[in-house]
Amino acid sequence: MGTLLIVRHGETEWNAEGRIQGHTDIGLSEKGAEQARSLGLRLAGMNIDVAYTSDLKRTSETAKLALGGRSVVLNETQMLREYHKGEFEGMTIAEIKSQFPDEYPKYVEKNLEYAPKGGESTRDVSARMAKIMDEIKANHLNETVLVVSHGGALRAAMVALLGLPLEGNWSFLFGNCSLTMFDTHADNAVLRLFNDTSHLQGPVHHGMLG
């Protein structure tokens, strides 16, 4: 049996402003860095064999801070990137609604095929995340793996790991630096913990989670 420790990156200035990041490479804010250090305290008692992040710095920065000085191999891959949001990147929802009044209703409806101009659809991201999560799980079936990615991408990862229909993409929400855990088996993945942010609320004892 293996363990997947799934984390959304820490907060960025664009998160705080409600701006869509997508593939735009925004680093952590000071608050986000502090969140990542708090996650590191949460994970301190756990052995971690290997880590994967997207190649965007908000995820790699989160992983490095959470791992502290551990000599854990950190694999960066474009496969774990957030949705590409095309022409909407850098905008707030209010700005999209104002500047793209015809596109806005399409953007917010539950449509697997819709993508902003130059961006990716939910179906695209679901296929990408299913592939990389299958690879990570298969390559580390008896290891503990830290995966740091993005809110939208991780919704697709949940759908893939739990074998849900793609419409399940709209049924999950990940907080910044939240921790989600799976036990992994060759033919299954069992959800043990979801979107836990208790480590961000101050020092508490986390028992088996360090």
C-alpha cells in the first residue's frame, strides 16, 4: 500500500485579489509561504519518499518549504499545472463578467467542453490529470508521495482517483495549503482525509499525521 499526500499550493497575491492564475507563473505571497511552513510542521513526523509538483513556482515553492531541509527528490512536471485559462488569466470574475458578457455565462456553467479562448476545457484537464495520477500511483505503490498542484487540477485528480464521472469536477473545493490523503493500491485509491486545513489554525497535535 502507498500513500498520496495531496496539497494545493499556498496563497498568492493573485489568490488574495481573486485573480485567475491558470498558467501564469505567480509565486507565493508571504502568507502563502507561512502556510507552507505550517504544512511542513504538520508533515514533520511523516516519512516522504518522493514529491511531485507542477512546474509553476507557487507549487514548487510550497513543496520546498513544506519539506524543509529533507533530501526528497522533487519532480516538476507540466502535467500537474492548473487549467490554462486563456484570455481570462489575470482577470477577476467581475472583470470577465464586465468585459466578456457573452462568454461569462458559458464560463460559469457546468460544461465539460467549454474552454476560454486559448485555454483548456474540463475534459482536457481531466484527461491530463488522470494520466499523471495513474503514473504517480503506479510508480510508487509502496511509497509515500507528496503531490503539490492547483485547485482546478486537483478537482480533476479527485475524479480520477475516485473513479467518478467527469461531472464530479464541480463537487470539490481545495483551500490553499490544504492536505488531502489517499491510501493507494494497484486497483484502487481510498480517501482518508479531504481538504484539511487544521494546521493553518495554529499549533495543535495531529496524532498520526505528525
